[in-house]
Amino acid sequence: MGPTNKAGTTAASSTPLPSRERRPSTSAPITDLQGPVGPANFTRPKHKRTVTGFGPGEIKSVEASIPEPQRAAWRKFTPKPFSTTEEFEKETVRHIETTLARSLYNCDEAAAYAGTALAFRDRLVLDWNKTQQTQTFADQKRIYYLSLEFLMGRALDNAMLNVDKKDVAREGLDDLGFRMEDIISQEHDAALGNGGLGRLAACFLDSMASLNYPAWGYGLRYRYGIFKQEIVDGYQVEVPDYWLDFNPWEFPRHDITVDVQFYGNVNRWQDDEGKQQSSWEGGEIVKAIAFDVPIPGYKTPTCNNLRLWGSKAASGEFDFQKFNSGEYESSVADQQRAETISAVLYPNDNLERGKELRLKQQYFWCAASLYDIVRRFKKSKRPWKDFTSQVAIQLNDTHPTLAIPELLRILIDIEGLEWDEAWNIVQKTFGYTNHTVLPEALEKWSVPLMQHLLPRHLQIIYDINLHFLQFVERNFPKDREMLSRVSIIEESSPQMVRMAYLALIGSHKVNGVAELHSDLIKTTIFKDFVKIYGPDKFTNVTNGITPRRWLHQANPRLSELIASKLGGHEFLKDLTLLHKLESFVDEKEFRKDFRDIKYANKVRLAKHIKEHNGVTVNPAALFDVQVKRIHEYKRQQLNIFGVIHRYLQLKSMSAEDKKKAQPRVSIFGGKAAPGYWMAKTVIHLVNQVGKVVNSDPDVGDLLKVIFLEDYNVSKAEIITPASDISEHISTAGTEASGTSNMKFCLNGGLIIGTCDGANIEITREIGEQNIFLFGNLAEDVEDLRHAHLYEKYELDPQLAKVFESIRSGTFGDAGQFGALLNGIVEHGDYYLVSDDFASYVKTQELIDESFKNTEEWTSKMILSVARMGFFSSDRCIDEYAEAIWNVEPLVPKEDEK
């Protein structure tokens, strides 16, 4: 017999043996020999080792099979977390010297950041491993949070504060010759999200870990994020966001891969028992590779997991045959096509290929995540009927809706369950959070596209729709028109799949994210479904934010001041304790400290503006901030028109009147989607206005207009504590909740806003006298829009003057802004800019007067902070856990700390 080659065949043999499955050596089982082998005192380990761990049932027998000497050796050398300054320095220097191969002589700030981050990462990993073991042992229900965005922000500062070792690190870095602030600023924000949806997901992960809930997040690992925003000649320019050059916070799990299928066809047949069977065959396979990120809780050993999926070609990265025959570009084509799936968040879908890529992204992430969740459940050896008592999956908006037909496909096609049982499991597993009532944001995919990309899923969606419509017909036999209104398939040309309806029908609970929003979805987009299912299927969980990042991390001096009054930092775990601050509202020293902190934060932002925009602003001026995604419904255009109005007023004032005017700095920030031309026009107008106003000697320090490019979480941490007033001015009924309004209030910044989203609940909590509300109410919006189109429409006279100044070329080429103005003047002013303009301007005048009264303003700031206890993401997570997920916290044992 000849020598055996790697394929498992012998060199002399002509008939090949079946190829042996290749597995990493860590998961190759050690043969289960019975009894001793070799000398009497020689034992051999009989436990198997696996990459992805064991189920709870297997762990105990595996543990028992590990000989005591091996356990003792492992225990002896298990790393211990550092706790002193000296231990921190030892770990940091070790990483700089050995992991980075740097020395004392070439250790710059980037290397010091890397060493510090790796030292803290190692510390987190110990808790992370223990948490995963504890959760597996406990074998209780887990939450799986599916979100296309996780806007995490910087991880090092968050990790230092959560494990309560920032002072240790500060001292250690000081010994090594570095300033903490410089080291923190070396970190690149994780480019995994864009707006409030992604930041909410990040706050929720923080709260789930801090409250000890067993939870995993699942997302995509975008190599270039949404994009890095640069402002060139006043225009937004998108460039790739290279954030992964060095990322110590992720662990590539190259051994955890999932094959994800696209295209192909469906083969249907009857088996021997007459049961209809389906299998999805052919097409293209793309590999999903897991990357894990530890999510530490605040002052708890619980450290949960965020799993992000990267994509690569299943066939390997490189086609040697093509390369050798001179086809160099196509030799890597498979790899490039696969990698585009996880390249960019929200690829521009103005083109058909962009739409296909976006749908591909969504399925790729849902399929990989579901495979992982099901694999973990199957390890427990439980029957399928127990799935819903072990697994709760939350869909963060409509993006992960394909998880519903995907779980059905797994249960029916692969696991062989009957339709009724499978559908029952699916409905009890999923919860759906709706984030918008805007029709364009309620995703729809064309049937031909889905037929082409996901043929089996389209069949399943048709089956779900058939069962659902039969149910509706039985219960509402006289309302024939309801069937077409509630059908998942929209009868348009081409037909469309309504993803929001699929998410609603496939979930046991649907929640809005603020009281007004939850009421609106029941009376507008989901009105018929309330009739069909009754009101109990719908609930509300008003959004919240994590006080750890948005107070303790973003505004450490304010956090310390509050702690000094409340006797400790317990309020960071129970934000309702802030109400005790009210008793200090009249204390002179406290008021002075509060104002000093606000001023210091404004000085920090003024330095940032000088450094990045080259404009000098006066920290004593009123800082007026609007930072968020640029979108017509958020009405940055109303804000900039208001700024132009103020500019025109200042220009016409006498020198005496100017002395009485309140100086203001109007600060904008946010990204516009690459294909959203109207939003990009708003950015251009803001920058053009800034160019004119900031260099006008007539106005001087009375008005400055700043656009901060590439707005992200780290910039928000500088901007939020520095605001005097922040703008949350969406057209009433369009903003689901908003969370930046909560961040500003928690940092003593007051709000100018419409009666929309969470502004309503914030008003109820902090009192009408501490918020500046203006504009029409949600119930009047439709009537006003109707009147614009079918009755006489008159532009607000003050706004007309603003438009005249734009058209006369005051701010550059008027043609650039024609579409923006025409949308208001000639096309119905859908977002009611003109209707709300007079009210907006009047309210801004009230703000000027109020700000001049320093004592009154100080009281408003302190009361805003004191009454924000309700808006913690911890409260949200407890509400989800009780009303939607039915899951309990798993508190770590004391001895594990």
C-alpha cells in the first residue's frame, strides 16, 4: 500500500476513498478509549474539545472527565485581572513590547493607546469567558438583538469606566509619560451605524449587560461604515471610513463560519409519506465569518457578546486557474463580490444593483445569525417546542424581517416540522420594534428581485400571506377591501413585499418607541391590524439612553458634582435617584458649580471648533445645537432659514439695538444619505450661510454658523454637554422618539422642539416651563397638507424675505438651492416649514430673553437634569424583559467578581 496523501486516498489506489471532513485540530475528537492505556499510573484525557463550546448537558460530563492535575495546572496559570496601577503598567508595557514589537524609544500615542486598550481588553475577556460559561450552565432564556446598526462609539473609555479602573489607568499612563485625554482620542469610532437607531441598539447592549440579562447582539461588520463625511467647498463628499486599521476590541472567529446561499431554484416533491418537501438548490454560496466584541456591564462581571458577520467567498479568495491564464481581474472576482456584502452600511439604493446588494446584506446577516442561534439551541438537546422558552429575538426595525421566513425555512425544510407547529414557534419567538411612520422608511422589496435572490423565501412569504389572509377572511367576511390593504404582497407594478407587515404578522409583540408614536402606528400604518389582532399585540416602550456613556463618560465633571450631592454614583445604575437633586436647586454654591461646568464644556467645544473649522466662537454666547441625521422631516432647513432670518435682522439693526441682542452660535452636524440630494442641499446651504455670516464684520460675535463635519458618537460626547439649547424640531408626527433630546436634557441643555416623539414625555417629566415648544400638532398635519395642495397657499411673510435673500445670491449661486425652496413654495411644503416658521421665530426670541436671565436659566437646567430619571435605557430593557421577552436577569455569583 502506497503512502497516503492529504485527500485521504492512497497513491497506488485508483478508486478514491470518500474525502475526510477537515476540521481544526481543536475540534478533532480524542478517541474514546475505555480503561487505562500504558502504565498503571498513566491517565489520558477523554474529553473532546470543540471550537464553539458544549451544551449545558454535556458540560458537566466533560468537566468530570478532565483529570485533576490538568485542572490544577490550568487554574495555576489562569490570568488574573489587574487592579493596581503597577499591574496596569506591567500589562501595558508588556503589550507594547511584545504584541506591538515597540520599545520605550518608539512608543508614540498610538502605541500607548494600543497597549492600554489591549490591557483592558484582556481584563474584559476574563469576565467575558466567565459570563458565557455561566450563561451556558444556567441554560435559561437568552435575548438576541438583531440590528443593522450598532453605533458603539469609542470602547476604551467605556471599558475603563465600566470596570471602574479609569483612575488606575490615568495614574499608570502618567507614570509612562502620557495624558489620558490624548490616549483616548487615538481611538477611531466603530463605523457600525449612522443615526439614532444604531445608538439606541448600543445603549440597549450596555443596559442588558449592566442589568445582567443574558443577551447577544447580532450585526454586520462594515469595513467602511456608512462613509466618512468631508466638507469640500461647502458640499458633503463621501469617502471610505477606514476604521479597522487597528481594532483591539474584536476577536475574529475564523473557525465559526456559516455558508449563506443566494439565487438558485426550489425543488419541490412529495416524500414517501405524501408530505410536501422543498429544498433550495444551486445558486451562489457566500461565507459568513464571526467577529466577536465584548460588551461590558457597569460595575458587574457580566460581559455580553456582540457578534458581527464579515463576508468572504466560499470558494476561496483566489482562482489560480484564471490567474494563470491571464484573467487577473476575474481571478479575485468571487472574493470581491462576496466582500461587497459587508463593505458599506446602506449602499446607495437609487440603482437596481444597489437594491439587490441591500437585500443581500439583510439576508446574509439574518441567515448567519439564525444559524448561530439555532445551533446554540440544538446543543441543549431540547425538543423544538422548548425553543420559545429559550430564545427571544428582537427585530430592531424592519431590516431584520427576513429572519422570520428564514427561521420558518430552517424549521420546515431542514428540521422537518409541520407548518402549524413551525409558525407557532416563529410567532412566539419574535418581537418587532417599529421606528418610523414615514412611508418611505417602511421597507418594500420587489417580488421579481426577491424571486431572483431568495426564491424559497418568497414562497414562504406567499404561504404566510395565504394563511394570514384566510384568517382575516374568516374573521371579517364582509370587509373584502381589507384583504388588499393588509396583504404582505402589495398589488402594484411590480408587486412588492411589505416588510413591516411581515414583521408585524410574524411577531407576538409590536412596540413603538414613544407614546405618541405607539398611538400613531395604531391609528395610521397598522390601523387594520389593530382590528385583526386586537390592541394587546401592540405596546409602547419609550426609548432611553445609558447614563454611563451620556453623563458619566461624556460629562465627568457633572457626574462627579451629582455624586457629591447624592452620596455616590448609584444614580448611574438607577437614574430615578436624580430627583434628589431638586432639593439643591436653590443652593448657591451648587448653582455656581453647575454653571461653571457648563461653561467649561462650552470652552472645550469652542476649542474643537477653532481647531477643525478655523472659526473663533465666544463660549459666553448661547450655543444652539442641532446634530443628527440630515433629513427633511428633521427640518434642519427650518433651522437654517431661522438663522438667515436672525442674520437679516442683525444686519438691519442700529448699533444700540445690536448691544441688546443675544449673541448666538448655531451649530449643525450630521450626515445625509449619499443619494439624498435634498438633504445634501441643506448641508450646502448651512455651509454657505456660515461662510457669509462668519466673515461679516457687521455681525461679529453676535452670530456664528458652524457645520461640524463627520458627526459621530465621540463628537456627540463633546457637543452634548456644551449645548445651551438643542433643536428637536421635526414636523409633528414624524419623529418616532428621538434620543438626542434625552442626552441634551441629561446634560443640562434645554430643548426647543415640536410636540413630537419623546419631546411630549420629556415635557411631562421636566415641566412645560423648562422646555420651549412651538408649532402645529400631529393631529392637524394632514389637514394642513391637504390645504396646501387644494386651497390657497401663502408663504409666511418672514420666510418669504429669507427666500428673497437666498434667491438674490446673498449666499452664493441661488440655482443651487432652487429645489429646496421650490419644495416649499410650489410643491406643497410637505414638512410644514412655512406653517411653523412664525411660531419657531417667536420661540427663539423667548429663548434669547430667558437666557439673559442667568438665574432663571440655571434653575431650568438643574430641574431638567433632576427630572430625567425616566429616560434611562435600563428602564427600557426592564420593560422589554417583562412585557415582550419574558426573560430574567442572571446575576453573577459573588465569588466570581
